[in-house]
Amino acid sequence: MPIIDDLTPTRRGFLGLAAGAGALAAAGSQAPAQEKVSTSARIVIIGAGAAGAALANRLDERLDGAEITLIDGRVEHWYQPGFTLIAAGLQPASYSVSRTPKWLPRRATLIEDWAAEIDPEAKRVTTVGGEVVEYDFLIVASGLKLDWEAIEGFSLDMVGKDGIGAVYAGPDYAEATWRAMDRFTDTGGQALFTRPATEMKCAGAPLKYTFLTDDYARRKGNRGKVEITYAAHSKSLFGVPIVNEKVRMLYEDRGVNVVHDHVLKAIDPGAKLCTFATPEGDVELPYDFTNVIPPMRAPDAVRNSPLPWADRWTDQGWVEVDMHTLRHARYPEVFAVGDVAGVPKGKTAASVKWQVPVVEDHLVAQIAGREGTESYDGYTSCPLITRVGRAMLIEFDYDNNLVPSFPGVIAPLEELWVSWLMKEVALKATYNAMLRGQA
């Protein structure tokens, strides 16, 4: 476990501020009690993760008599914002693991299986085990698929060995990644970081882990023994221009080499080489430590259904929804929320927090025979860790406007201790309140 400076009184004050901010965020976004709508509607939610659980709880409070069924084959709930902390050696793998039923309303039914087929014409979902579930309304909250098979030469049993990490793969893999990074920053060598060319959850995570590796090498007095390269998939490091420029400046200041238009396609663990597709052809780069991040796509059941966009993200399969209401463009009784929604931004847990009330509003309004009024503006949040104890709280919308939640208190492009505490302390409490439909 790394050694962190003790909290000074000032920092303890910041800790209280961060925890209080989390509580205020939860309380401030909780809708006032509304009259229940009586209905016998059958509502099926594919996915019982952050989006699915939060929506199930909110609908359970709003609807009297509705039959709510969730379909999810993973009975463990993963707190995914915690993976970076696990991969930094600051938390054990168990920090991000709980039981899915813990977060669901008692009146809801959980089918512990994966969705295999979605038929929006017949309004039914078939599970891998062959169970057919009919619905009146469908919410696709399935999350996304990590397409590990798209990286030639890679398999998950490599993680934690021979300098290979994979933070996104799960809590245990994040912990194994920490062990590999810890060994690397002891011995030194070439660190190589990448991100896929597809849309992805928490696009700041690859940048964070690059910063953290640099920080640990410095803390150990070994930065001179470490070379760090970040292979960007495009000509920028971050999709919001002002944030891209800030990260570029920080990387330059900390000696991180950046190459652009490099997309990882293969890894050779024996030779310790990664192969990238570039506009000039394939390029090989060496590594002693690397964090493998695969392309990300909608789960197969979604991609193979009629629900995805036909003319956008055709290789990824995101659900075709209106970017403001999250209602399907062709099937008005279908909504998508979370990572699987085909909108320009919003693949973070913080986005889910603001998407779920929109879907709730429009679905309940439809059942009650009226029009919904809520609108999602693309809000996305990224607590961008730049070293242990410092982060930038980046929040933005569809138009790449910075939309800080605490203007005048937390400057979004400053490396602040309080922003770090928002990530390390306050975020999980707010996340848990969201799961229960209370934020």
C-alpha cells in the first residue's frame, strides 16, 4: 500500500467539504414526492447496474401496480468509478463489489440471466436460458461490452503478469494491474498507455492512469528510470478542446511523450511489443508496462437487434435514441440509459445520475397519457486524477461547455485536493444514493 501524507487540519476541513458536497448533491437532485400513477404496465429493464437499479427504484416509487422486471446475469454489483482507486493501490478489490439484489426495490423481480434476443416488434426479450419476458415498456440499461477479442494476442489471464494491466476488466483485474504498476515503478522501463477508437466509458480513465503511474515513479524517486508514452487514438487527448489543451500542457510538463492517431490492434507479450494501426500503416511500440483498453461496443443482444442506429456508430451498436429524451426514435415504448445509449456524450456514472430522471419523467408521463418535460443536456463528469491527492473536476455538456457544479468553489481546470476528495470520498456516497433512487 502506498504511503500518503497525513491529513493536515486544512485537509480535514476539505474532507468535510467534500463529504458535505456529496450529501448536498444527493439531496439537491432528489425530486419532491409526487402522486403515484396507478398502472398494470409490464416494465422490463435490461441491466441491473447503475442505470438499471436507479431507474427501477425511482419507478417503484412513482408507479402503483407496475410489474418491474430486471434482467442481468451478473449478481455482483461493481462500483466502477472505484476501479482507478483499486488500480492505484488505494483500495482493495472488495471496495467496488456488492450484491446486485441489495440495490433493487423489494417489489421488483430480478432474472439472473443475460438477455440474448430483443424483439421490439413483438415486445419481448429472450434470455440466454430461453426464458421469454414480454413487456409494455423496455429500458435498455445493459452497459457495454469490452471487446477483448479485438486485441490480437491478448487474453485476460495475462493481466498482472509481465507488465500487463487492464483496469477496465473488473475489480480483481484492477488490483492485479496495481501490482504490475507497482513493480514497474520500482524497476523502471517503458510505460505505454492507450485508448480505443470507439466510444468508451469514462474517457478520462486512460489519462488518469498515465498520471498516476508518473506520480508513483516520482514518489519512489524513480522517474528518471521511467519513460512514459501515451498513444492517442486521434489528434487530441480529450474531446473537450479546453480540457485537451490542459492535459497536453500537463503531459508536456511531466515528460509524457504523446503520439497521435495510434489505435491498438495487437500485443505480443513475449516480445513486449504493441502493434498500432496508424494512417501510415502498422507501427510497433515497446513496453515494460501497459494498460490494455479494448474497443467498446453494445452487448451482442443489443447490436443484433433492430434497436441500434443504422447510420451512426455502425460498428458499435449503440441504441438509437433522442439525445434529450433518451426515447427510441422508432419504438416509442423503448428507452435507453447509461453507456448503451446512442448519444454524443454521457458514458459516465455521473451522466446516469442525470439521465435516469429524464427517462423516469417521460415513461411515467406516457403511462399517464401526457407529455414528459425533462431534458438531458449531455452532462458528463470526469474527476480527472492528476496525481495522488490532486484532481481536476471536469464537467461538460453536449456543446463542450464546462458546467461546474460548484462555481467559485471548485475551479474545473485546477489540480485541487478537494476535487480529489470528491472522487475518493464523496462520489461513492452520492453513487449509492443514486442507486437507491435518492439522487
